Amino acid sequence: MSILFDYPNHETLMMGLAKIVAKQLSEVLDTKGKATLAVPGGTTPAPFLERLSLQELDWANVTIMMTDERLQPTDAFRSNFKMVEHYLSQNESSKAKLLPMAGVDEAPDAALKNGTARYVPHLPLDVVVLGMGADMHTASLFPDSDEVHAALSPDAPPLMVMTSASQPEDRITMTAPVLMGAANTHVLITGPEKLAAYIEAEEGEGPAIEAPIRCVLQNNRSTMVHHTLGKAI
């Protein structure tokens, strides 16, 4: 199930989500002494990450991972890790441990093997923040991917390489079981087009491969969806 939270503008959305995530991480740290967080790349979450970096908590015991990554050098323009590192290696969050999903210039098979070895010891996730496209994809679970059916399967491996005709490069992504297994799940969306896509995904009953975001929206655990129609910051 999911719960929709509407915000009056981008600033209240990004700051509100940053405070919620920081609170959840702090609660986990108080209980376990360490916490894991997975975040997306792309342009939409950048203001959220910037505000998250300012939150005061025991960042030294937080491990941050990517929900997905483009298979290209981690210092490339479109690298999710490069974007996340830019925002979270500063301010309060600079003490956190940032784990890339793929290494520099790794072939797909090597990226999958090494990324799995890096990430599995830190699962299950304590908090995950996801984006969603107008095509109802999340992470790199694209409806037109040949591998999406397997990635949505209950017995999917933690990470998979994904190919998509709609994307200029191959991807590596957390699969549905990992995303659904997170203790706290958030979806960040902005604008009317993505709101309409969310409603369609939430209320629809079609095959999951048509709307991969359903794996977390129609999960047994509660998913918080954060949205605004306000203008971008």
C-alpha cells in the first residue's frame, strides 16, 4: 500500500523528505548502531540530497548505496554515483560511507559480480528513496526491458543488469525483492504527469511489468509517496 503526501512547493517537499529520512535513519542508529540508505540518481532528487546532507545524525555509521547505476565510468557525466557523491560527500553527511554500485570502466558481468559483493552485506535496506518515471519505471526497472520480468520475480538476485531500448546505456539495478524488503520506502515525484502515472500504477491491476513501480506501491509494507505540483527550485 502507499500513502500520498502532497506538498505546496519543491522546497517544502525536499526539506520535508530530508527530515523524514534523517529521522528514520536516526531511529535505526539508536536501535542497531548502524544504518543503510539507498538513493536514486537523476536530476529530481538533487535538491533532496543537498538538504539531506545538512541533517545532523551519526553519519559515520550510515552506509549509502545507489538504487541503480548506468554502466559507464563512475566519473562520467550521467553517473548516478557521481551525482550522489557530489551532494552527500559534503556537510554533515561527509562522514557517511558511499558505496558505488559499479566500478570504473567495469564490464557488465564484472560490475554485477563486484556490485553484488559490495551491497549484499548491507542488506536489507533500512531506508530507500526511489524516483519514478512517467512510464512507471523505478530504479532501472524499465517496462521495455527484456530483463524486467525476471527482476520483478520474488526469487530475483539482489542486483541485475538491465537493457532497455529507451535508454542510451545498459544499467545495473536493485531488483524488486531488495526494494520491497526495505524497512522504510519513499517515492519522490514532481509534476502532474508523474502524479497521473502514480495514480495509474497504484490503482491499476495489470501485469507488474507494465508498471514496475507497483512492486513497492502494492507491497505489504507502507510506502510514502512525496509529491508537489509546485515550480522547481
